[in-house]
Amino acid sequence: MTRITGKNRLRGFTLIELMITVAVIGILAAVAFPSYTKYLAKGRRAAAQAVMHNVGSRQEQYMLNSRSYYPSPAGSSTDLSGLGITLGTDVSGYYTITVTSDTSPAWTVTAAPRAPQTVNDATCGTLTLTNAGAKGASGGSTTCW
């Protein structure tokens, strides 16, 4: 029996070693990817909530200046430019923000998720914030706010 030593010794990976490595990477990716998408959805939800709070404070300033809430007359609008708010792509690409006012006077801000946020954050659904400070989520989860 001859033994290969020195320069003639072959080095490298066997096919089995390579397949085991690929399998381990696949398992890690299968575990990590859902966590990553939930993390992204949570970050997008936090950005939408920040915009909703900004709309709320701008609504109160609008009320001080014009004696009514935006949009005036009472109604509903997705155009927030009257409050001086421009949505970034981190929110506008994943949520539709709507502000509603009525004659009582009161206002409600809603953030309705758009695809893919509807799939990745189904437990929260549509978020709401009112002038009384009431926060809600149509998905029924209590951890959305």
C-alpha cells in the first residue's frame, strides 16, 4: 500500500463536506429569514406610528390656527400636505395614511397596511389613533402599539 505524502498529497473538500455545508446554510436561512421579515415589518409599523403621532400634533396646531381640524370641511383625506407632512418611502410604500375629521370636532388617523406589509404584519392590521389618544389595531393584537 502506498501512502501519498508531500507534494503529491491532494487537498480540498469532498462532495459530502460541501453538501453538509450547503444543508447547514439552508437550515440557518430557513430559521433566520422569517425573523428578519418580522423585524422589517415591526420597523415599518414603528415608522407609520411616528407619522401618525406627527399628524396628531399637526392636527392640534391646525385647530389652533383655523378653528377646525384638517381636512376642512369635515371629511377624509390621504393628502397630508395641508398639515405640512410629506411621507417618505419607508411609510408610503407600506401604509396608506388617512386623516378623518368630523364636526364634533374630532379626528382619527388610520394607517392601513399595503402589500407586502399586510402579509408580514397580519397580527396588527390597520392602526388607528384618535384625538382622545385612543390607539387601536384591527388585527386584535395588544402588542401593536
